[in-house]
Amino acid sequence: MFVSVAVPVPQLPLLTYLAADGALPVRGARVLVPLGTRTVTGLVVGEGTVPDDASSVKSILEVLDDEAFLPDAVVDLALWVAEYYVAGPGDALAAAMPPGAWVESLRRFRLTDSGRTALTLPLDPPRRRLLASLEKTPRTLRGIVAAVGESSESLLRALVRDGLVEPVMAVAGRARAFRTEVVASLTAAGAGLAAALEAAADPTLGARQRTALAELAAAGVPMAASALRERGVDPGTLRRLAARGAVHLESRVRERDPFAAGQVPEVGRDDARVLTDEQQAAFEAIRARVDRGEFAAMLVHGVTGSGKTELYLRLARQTIAGSRRVLIMVPEIALTPQVAAQFRAAFGDRVAIQHSGLADGERHDQWHRIRRGDVDLVVGTRSAVFAPIDRLGLIVVDEEHDGSYKQDETPRYSGRDVAVVRARRAGAVVVLGSATPSMETYFNTTSGRYERVVLARRVLDRPLASVRVVDMREEYAASGPDVVLSAALTTAIASRLERGEQSLLLLNRRGFATSVLCRQCGHILECPNCSVTLTVHRRRTGTSRALCHYCNYSVAVPSACVRCAAPYLEQLGFGTDRVQAEVERLFPAIRASRIDRDTVQRRGAMQEILGRFGKGELDLLVGTQMIAKGHDFPRVTLVGVVSADLGLGLADFRAAERTFQLLTQVAGRAGRGEQAGEAIIQTLHPDHYSIKLATRQDYEAFFAEELTYRRAMAYPPVVGLISVVVRGSTYGEALESAADLAARLTRTARGAFALLGPAPAPLAKLRGAYRAQLFLKTRHRDVTRAALREVLGGMPELTRRVTVDVDPQSML
Ligand code: ADP
Ligand code: ZN
């Protein structure tokens, strides 16, 4: 019997193995298989086809699961991802696995105490041989087979069943597997001792033993050893009491709960809240779909502050009432913990959370809760699209336009698009929510593939923020080129300070200065590994370093030019750190803080800053796009965009769309409470349509204008786009390989796509490798993908140097 197995090795196709005892392991079970000189964990995908050379097929070493580890639907979904995104099936399945699922080294087997005893008794020779082989040291299955012969696997299983031998899990997986803790409870004898103690001290008991008995008696329930230790009872005391028969000790699985760890804030629930007319209409429209129990894709196009989260909550409740389950996807939980918190408040511990910010152990435990069916609702980031939820009735993708739904490593999937596929397969409703829908999603509503539901007004009829544009060309002319904050923005911040209101300042670039220039020879400090300039970052110690944002290379900022040795170095451009410094210079008494990758590296740092801001302990927050996401801070009445132009300079067809989205979203952070809000946008391009239309918050006009351009240039959503980057050790090698690849693709699927390039990639050098890029524009994605697969399949050496990105988010 041949078995088709996916292994987590990049770009490898499905492999065929022989089922050890002839029976096909269940689909979705994990198996240990030999691969070259290694042993790896693989996942059973189904029955394998009979290979040409059946004699070379290797056997599965061990089946790790009797039941499916991954449910069928998730296996199917991952295989679809591999196919669509031109990735290896093992790559895609790995993305669907919880931490600790791939056992990295072999399981070993050791004797139990009964096993040792059995060795002193009469035994049949095979059993004795196998047990004896484990007497001195635990062995892997392979080790046992080597020591006692081929037939030992079934015998071993029998011995495990009889309790004479036990498996010890691989070291690599141990820290991530279930965590256990020791729990102590009083025995009947112990309860008697404790009661007697109240009358008179027992001289046979030490003081700590008496404390332990009293604590356990007072608690009335089993207590964790760690909790007892906090009360001065050490494990030794417990062991002595256990030896005396007064205490029973056992070890229990303890779930690590990210909600308990304070990573998600507590929020109150207001169940009595009445939906607005618009919310109610949207609810009815979507609910009708949910109740029907068929696939439907709906866009909830709701302006910022229109109460989309409340709508999702009601829909989730409706779905769960109909005995189906719910998946809520958000761009980044760490950025918007309120959303997770609201679902937690509404559905209690029937909620699980899945995102990469969790410690592996927490993620592991949450995953297994979902797998066991202990939860009705999962809140998670893009990888949660693979959560093992069954009876799925509703998937919500909040802020569906957000770029972080796209994974920027293999498999390069879009969590949003995979969610739509999953919903279709599960017969579920998928709701895509946004104030600024992606071009793709909105395009799908115009063609009728998705339905559109509109929330045009903010709840309680709060007005949208008024938006003002400041032309920085005038500002530079008046005050010189070093201006960071315009007069208008400075005045606006001052008035917020006076009134005790809060401000947000956005600049989508971290660091202090963006480049170091020699005024004598014009040399600019560049990364030796990447074709980018180095950004200046200040250290807390007061020193500065120049850092590459791509490969993390860094050097101390030199005091003289490294090329001509002149001491006239100038720092140009500015990032968030400089903005904060400027704010603090202008307003010495201000309480300001900053949110960007530099300040939130430490776990929990972001929550801490957002928490202080939420409580009003800060007046102003500077940040990158992290602060533009769905935060709801009612005291913010001013949002300043320090430069709206950063995205516009990029050679990327999405530049205008991204700018429009960012500006609209960040303006949406202002005026969410009682006071009206104001947004001030600084730009050198006040006439650019993305800035003008964001100022008017006119989505439809933007979509129409942008679509005209996408049509004219043949870009998504009008055509499909695939990016192929080829790396080489020189420009020549990269370009040559890319040209070769392009020629083969054209021969294989002539007419299926239009070719752009090959040309040097915009980031022509990255982490030491030279890069050439080609784009395939296509209306026949299937044919084009198949051609890619075929050509790359025949060129394994090249495949290692190629990155394929289907529906790329970034052109770099
Ligand atoms: P969005 O996600 O659309 O930007 P939110 O869901 O954050 O909007 O809602 C904005 C604010 O309005 C939140 O503070 C929310 O609690 C509140 N809200 C939502 N729906 C209602 C309602 N029906 N009545 C009163 N307040 C509401
Ligand atoms: Zn670099």
C-alpha cells in the first residue's frame, strides 16, 4: 500500500512511501519518514499512486496519530493554497500546523517500572529481548529494530499497550507540548489531620506541614503546587505529606491562556445597546444568508466608526445560536486588542485566539482547544484561516484591505482570499469588512460576485473628521527645508494640549534620519548587502547607529565620510523618532510616546503604551502605520499625517490605493468620542487624486479613478499578476537565469500571459543576493500557474533561487 505524504521541506512535491503494516494511515495523520539521511515528520495526504520504480520506495517509520491530526477540510485547504500560490504542499501544510506538531527528533521508548519488574519474571524470548534492549538506555524505534530485528514494531506496540514500555516525546517538541502542573489535594486522612489541628497542635507535624494542611483545608479544592509555594509551602513539604498519606499529588494539563496573561484588555459588554438603523439593515441582510447555510461573500463597506465590530458580534451570536461556528480574522491582534477583547467579553471562554504574537505554548494549547471543539469562536490573524474549526458558519475578515493578510514568505498566501475559498468549501458566509475596501474586493462587488452592504454613517451620527491639507512646498518656502511640523499642525497640537484632548501623529517611516550624506563628495551611506541607504537610529545611550531596514546590518554613524574622509556629514530626512524629538522640543511639558517596530520589540510594550494612551496618561502618540489601524480612542480629536508622500514615490501600482487607504483610516481615528475630530495632512502633492479624494473621504470617486488607471495599464484587479524574482551571485547570473526562465515559460504557455521584464528588481540587491524580476500578467491564471510549476519542476537548481508571488502585495 503506497501512501502520499507531505513533508515540511521547501518546494518539495508530495512523496510516496510504503505503509509499514500494509494499512493506509488515516488522512491528516502525522508520520515519521526517512528523507535522505534525515528522519522528518510528514502528513498523510492520501493513498499514493504506484511509482515507476516501486522497489526504491521507502517505508514509513512510524505512524504518530491514530486519528487525523489535521481535519480533512484543513488538509484540502492547505493543498489548495500550495496549488494556487505555487508552493510546496509541505510548505502550505506547515502553515496550517500548530507549534510543536512537527516532531523534530525521534521519539524514544523506555522501560516503565512494570517493564523492569517483568524482566525479573519468566518471559517469552522475543519480549525479553526487546525489554532487555531498553534496560540500559531508551532507544528510538529504529534503534530497537536494529538491536532486535524487523518484527519488533508490532511487539513494541503491544508492550506499550501493556504498560511495560512507554514513549518519551522528542526533546525538540517538549517545551511546546502541553504544560502540566502538580496539583495537591487532601486525602480523607489528611482532612482528619487538618480538622484535628484546629483543636490542638500535632507534634509529629512540622510548621510548614501544618500550614499546608490548613491551606488545603481552607481552599476546599485541589491546589496547584505553585500556588502553595507562594504561600510558603515548598514541594518537599508536599512530598512528605504525600508519603504520610495525608495529601494526594497528581499532575494535570494546564492550559496557557493568553487572556489570563493580560495580553487582551478587559472590556465591559453593553448588551442592551440598540443597533442603528443601518446596522440593523446590514444585520438582517447578512443574517438571512447565514440562516440559509450556503456560501455567500459579502462586503461590509462601513465608514470608520460606523460600528462594524458590533455588527460582527451580533452575526457571530446568530451563527452560534444556529449551532455553527465562527472565525473572526483581524490584521494584527497586538495592534487592536480591543476587538479580541470584545468577543471574549461576549462569548467568554468559548473563544480561542490564534496569532503569531502568542508564545508557542499558548498557541499550541489554543489550537488543541479548537481541535477538540471546546470553542465556538476563534479570533485570529491570517494563519487562523487554517484553524481546525468544524461546522464553520461565518468567517469575518475585518479590515480586509490590510496588507498584513498577505504572508511575505512561502507560502505567500492571502489570508483574506483563502478565507473566501474556505467559506465556499464549508458552505459558510464570509463577511469582508472595511472603510476602504481593496480594489479587488470592491471590483468583485461591481461584477456581482460579492454582495455589498453599506454603513454610510458613524454611530450616534458623530461626524467624520474634517480633513485639511497643508502644502509643504509653501511651508518650506516660508520656513526652510528643515520643517518637520507645519505651523498649522503645531498650532493644532497646542490647542489639544490646552483642552486636555489627545493627538496622533503618523509617519510611515521609523528611525531618526533617513540617510547620511557627505556634503563634500556626495557619498551616501549604503548597506553593503542591499541596495538601500542606511537609516539613522538613536540609542537610549545617546549614540547613533546606521541601520539597514532589510537585513539589519548596522554600523556606528561615522564622524567622517568613509569615501573622502571629509568631516562634513549631514543627516537627511526624518523618521518617527525625529518627529517625537521635534514634538518634545516644541512642547517641553508634553507627555508623548511612540509606537513603531523599534519601541514595541519587547512583548507587551505595545499594550503598555496603548494602555497608557487609552487612560489619558499620554497627550500624544507618534507612530508608523501601526497607529492607523482600528483603534478606538474617544479622546483623540487630532490626527496629523507628517508626510503623506512616502508611499507615492514607490514604483508600485498600488501606491495610490495604499495612500488613500492609509489617509482615510488614520483620519478615521479622530473624533470617535463626544468631541468632533480634525485631521491635518502634510504633503508635497496636494493635487494628487489619492490625497484629494482621501481629504473628501470619497471612496467611490477614488475607486472609479483608480480603476481607469488599472484598466489602462492592465493591472489587478483587471488582470491577474504573478511576480517572479530570480536571485544570483551577480547581476549577470540573475538576469540570465530570469531570461532563460521567461523563455521556457513562453514556450510552455504561449499566449496565456503577457510578460514584463526581466529587469533588475527595484531592490536590485538584497541580503547579498542580486535580483532580477519578471511579471506575468494573465487572464488565464490556471494555465500560467501550471506552466510555472512545470518549468520550475524541471529546474530544481533554479527553483532554489526563485521566489514566485501570486497576487503580490508589493512590487519590490
Ligand atoms: P468601526 O469598526 O466601524 O470603525 P466600531 O465598531 O469601532 O466602528 O464602533 C465605533 C464606536 O461606536 C465604538 O465605541 C462602539 O462601541 C460604538 N457603537 C457601535 N455600535 C453602536 C450602537 N449601536 N450604539 C452605540 N454605540 C455603538
Ligand atoms: Zn541590508
